[in-house]
Amino acid sequence: MYATLISGSRSLDGDTLAQRVLRAAGGLAAWGLRPGDVVAILMRNDFPVLEMTLAANRAGIVAVPLNWHANRDEIAFILEDCKARVLVAHTDLLKGVASAVPEACKVLEAASPPEIRQAYRLSDASCTANPGTVDYEGWLQASEPSTALPVAAPASLLYTSGTTGRPKGVQRANGTPELAAKFGLRVRLAHGQEIRPIRAVLTGPLYHSAPYVYALNSLRFGEVLVLQPRFDADDLLDLVERHRLSHMHVVPTMFSRLLDLPPARRAAFDTSTLSAVTHGAAMCPRDVKQAMIDWWGPVIIEYYAGTEIGVIATCTSEEWLSHPGTVGKAPEGVRIAIVDDEGHPVPIGDKGEILVHADVADLVTYHNRPEALTELRRGEWITLGDVGHLDADGFLWISDRKKDMVISGGVNILPAELEEEAMKLPEVRDCVAFGIADRDLGEVLVLVVEPHAGARVDLETMRATLKNRLGGLRCPRFLLSMPVLPREDSGKIARRKLKQQYIDSIAPSSAAA
């Protein structure tokens, strides 16, 4: 039995969803798909994403959600890399990538429902059916329900965003049933899904691994799953009250947007039904998290994880309040170590590269690129490229990405140190720091701030304050203000995109100089 699925004014009860899943599994089998084959999904948050995933899981077929922000070439690469036999896509998203679909890949086209058309302001023209495709709903209704026994897929396959090159397919074998059960339990504990009942709302995009897994577990173990087509703070509070929701998965940006609502508006909604609000993906400012705990109570759960290795650390509200700023402790089956540049352990409290040892590490590889995993391995340990420290109680703090480290005048500088100080300034709502090349010092820091609405920003005074607190090298050489910082759908600030935009903007003046 599955949970009831809701989106906008539409709903599917668990029995109806189960029948649709069986029809989808039967339809895939009728098209000749067998265990190990791949179905790719290019859709926004909609019922068919979950129907096809559950159907594929039942038939031993691998479901691969695609980032619908990816360009045509990236989609073409993934479809070819995973040898997708079927692509399921929303009509408007298919228009931009139809020419990239391999000839051997069948296409199921799903019409965008009203709530998605409204949320993304889709035109009638963009939602006109594409030629040469098969209508998803018609195909589903014409398919005979599968009567085959469930078959486990040989491995899961999720593609990374490809910010530093071609997207990489993270492939994880199932392993033994005992190991799979331990891995699944860690995920559910990190997501608060061992707290019952589960009446959840999905706020993030289903192509991201964490929301994707969160949604599937909510369907399998919960009572209700509400899909929010696109995050909106006011709408989220309405959904919580209307459906008496208990669980959600968010990113820190969503907390900030919720806190931006006028106090009277926040107070107008009943959020007392919430029992497990999980966040991850990016570092959460301490004042933001404290404000959310003050508002919703000790129901906030944080986790630190990687697509490659799963959950690395978890933290309850009570643990965070006694260790402000931590992302938590390693769960059973996971160990954490902090090492210096030579790979030697550092003293407790000192910063270094975070290494992880997990019982699922040997089950993970990169699809068609097994050699790429060697970049992450440190003997029996794996690194995700993060810098942090452990305290005497075993709690972990994340400082920065090692690859984002700036070396200025021979001094190693973590941009997060500057960001942390900047966030203490009353006029700063959010910020991001990065390094750019400098002829004299090698690299210097750039800080871009997003001020609070209506705040007066004096960049020179701000820079002087930061210089006084951090010293000359750790102070930003260049300081800018933007009304809104660009973000990924995961909630993370688009640091590399912003850095490239800044470099491109100064290139003409640099050339002239």
C-alpha cells in the first residue's frame, strides 16, 4: 500500500497509485525492457516521476531522473551514457531536447498539469504535444498490469550536476539485504521518517537525489505525500495547515524565505502538526536555524551526506542547541576522520580534510568511469572535498570546500571564514566569497552580499569592518552587493556561476590595463 499522492487539486489514493504502478511495469515489459535496462525521466514534480520510478524498481529496471535545467548536450550525454531505453518527459521540457534523444530510445510524453503550468508560467505553445511521441496517460491506460514477481534492480544510478565537467553517474550496487537495510535505515533516520505517522510535503525538485529518495520513502512508509510544484513560502504554510502535515525536506534557503514572511502572516498558520523537518544540501546560518527552532520547536533535523556515500552525519535540534553550528555525528556504519594535506590525522578541534569510511563505500562507482572514483579515495577512506573539524564529543563542523580554498600571499584562506563574519553584519541577508587571480598575491578574495530588504549598504564601511575583524589577507579585496544571489534548485548559492560572471565582467578592463 502506498501513501495518498497530492498535487494541486489532483490526488491519487494508495490503491489507485499501486494499480498505475503495475500498469507502468506491464507497459515497460511489453516494450521489451528487462532487469538492468534504464528509464530516464525528464519532468518537474509530478505523479509520473514517482509512478515510473516505482514501476521500474519493481521490474528490476533502473530509473534515472534528469536535471531539467541541463542543456541539450548534457541530456544527450546522459541518455547515451546510461543507454536509456525509454525517456519519459513533460511536453515543454521535451521541446528543447527532442533532437538529442537517441533513435533507439522510445519517448513517453506527459502533459504538464495545471499547477505546474501555473507555477512556471508555461505558455499554451510550449505545452502543445510534440510529434512522434507516445502519450503517457494513453500508454498507461492501454497497458496490462504486470503480474510478475518484484525483481531488485542490480544498482541505482543518479547523475551529478556536472558543474565541473560532464555529469557523472553515481552507481550504487544493492549489496546484501542486510547492508541495504542498514543503508535505508540511516537515510530514514536522517530524514526523520522513523517518526510516524508521515504526512509529508516535497518542496525540492525530484531530480535531486535527496528529495527523490525522500519522496519514495514517504510513499512507501507514509500516509500522505504532497508535491509542491515550485517552492513558495506562503503556499508551504498553507499546505502544512490544510493537510495537517508532519514531515518535510528543505534546504536552508527555504528557511530564510519562510522567515522573510511578515510575522503576522507566519502567525496566521498552524504548524503544530510538524514533527520532523529535515534540512541538508548547504550550510545553514546559525541565526536562521535558531529562529526556525524558536518558531517550530525542536523538530529540525540536519544531515550531511553525499550522493556517492549516503548519510555521513545527522543532528537533532537538541544536539544542535548544545553544539551550535554542528552538522551532527556519524551514524552506525560510518566513521569520520580529519586529516592534513599529507593525510595525517589532526588534533581534535583542528580543521582539515574530512574523510569518510562507510560500510557501503565498496558498492559505489561512477557509471562507465570507474577510474574517477580514485580521485575520491584515500586508501579505505573517501573524501567529498570538504574541510571541517571534529570536537571531543564526535560532532562534525563543515568549514568549506577544499577546492574553494584561496591561497593569498602564501596563506590558505577558507572563503567560509569570510562568509561567516559577513553574516554577522546586520544588513547582510546572505553572501558568498570566492578567489580570483591576482598578479601580486596569487589570489584575492571577492565577497558578494545580498542585503536584507530595505537595508542601507555602505560597502566601504562594511569592508573596513571585515578588515578590522579578519585582517588584510582575509578581508575581501573586492566587495559587491546584489539584490538576490543566484542559486541552484538545491538551495546552494551558484558560487562557480557567480565567480565566472564576475571574471567575465572584469575581463575587458583587465585586458585594457
